[in-house]
Amino acid sequence: MANLTGISLGRQCAAEAGGTFLLVFTGTGAMLFNELSGGAITHPGIATTFGLAVMLAVFTLGPISGAHINPAVTFGFWASSRLEGKRLLPYIASQCGGAILASGLLLGLFGNQTAMGATLPIEINGQQLVYPCLALETLATFILMFVILRVAGEKTSTVAVVVGGTVAMLSLFAGPISGASMNPARSLGPAVVSGNFMAFWIYLLGPVIGALLAVPASRAMRLAKRAGKTESPS
């Protein structure tokens, strides 16, 4: 993403908190409003809201902090040596704080409505599909992080459209099964305000594993591309 040299850590953390607030307030808000309105927004509408929120956050805040707005993505950038270690925990704390604030505001405005947009594994025949949903969250985050690493360094507008579109796509197909969190902070906010931490570990472990697995995959792709250029005739 953008060159962040010279920008204070305080400004970057504020951007991460604000971007995550935007994501959780609008995305889980769409889930909440869909419930309150009897399905007026629909699942495709919810997925689109999440994608547009990410797109807007990256476009407006990317030049300040990189707009990770996701602890798993921050771990991925750190593991790929694209984020200094001193920024790792402050970024994550800011993201979690922004998410909790967003969920708290929704709770204050509309009261406790079911799970407040929490991510929960689908239940079939009285049983939650815990491990399939863990695998789905891991794979979805792997795809998201791989895309992010591949487009990082492009124009901010390009990154915003590609990453936002990826989030929308993954939310469309995985949302009804696992909730398509791909983001521990996004799952943490609703869990805190609703007091429902059922299966929360899935949305902590899966995204982090998926993001970390994407790092060597992206590196291998980069090396293969470089080798291909070297071997091509001049």
C-alpha cells in the first residue's frame, strides 16, 4: 500500500480505529437492520455493505495507516516484514477498540438484538458445523490476505476496489455458513456487547492462520514471477 514513512503512530492508530469502527458499525449494523426490518436489506445487501465499507476505509485511510482494519491482516503484514514490530500491538489494540466502540454504539441506539451481528457457525440438525466453519474462515482469510499482499503497492484506488470487492465476494458465498468474518476485531465487537463468545475462538484462530499461510504463498508467487522474467528471452 502507500508509503507510510513520516506518519506518527498515533495518527496511524487513530486511522485503524476509525476504519474498523466504520466496518463494524455499517456491516454489523446492516445485519441488525436487516433483522429489525424483516429482511429488507437481504444477505447480498449485507455482503455489499461490508465490501463497500472496506473499499471506503482503504481509499480514505490507506495513505495514513495502510487501512488494515483487521488484526489478521496486521499479523500478515508483520509476518511478511511489511509492518514494523512496534506497530503490531498498537494497530491490533486500535482495531479492537474501534470494533467494540461501534458495537457499543449500536447497542446503545437499538438495544440488545439477538447476537448484535455476531459471527456464529451455521447449525444443522441441532449441531453447529464448528470445524467446517473453522476451515472456511481460514480459507476465506487466506484468499483475502493473498489478494491484499499481491495488490499492496498499487494505487490506493486500485487497492480499495480490489480488496473491497474481494471482501464482498467472500461475504456473499461464506456468510450464510460461517458468517465470513475473516477479521477477529469484527467478531470481537458484537461478542463483547452481546456477551456471546460461543465459538469465538473460530473467528480468532481461523483468520490468523489463514493470513499467515498467505504470506509464504504470496512470496512463492513473487519469486516464481521474478524467475520467469529472468528466464524469458530478451
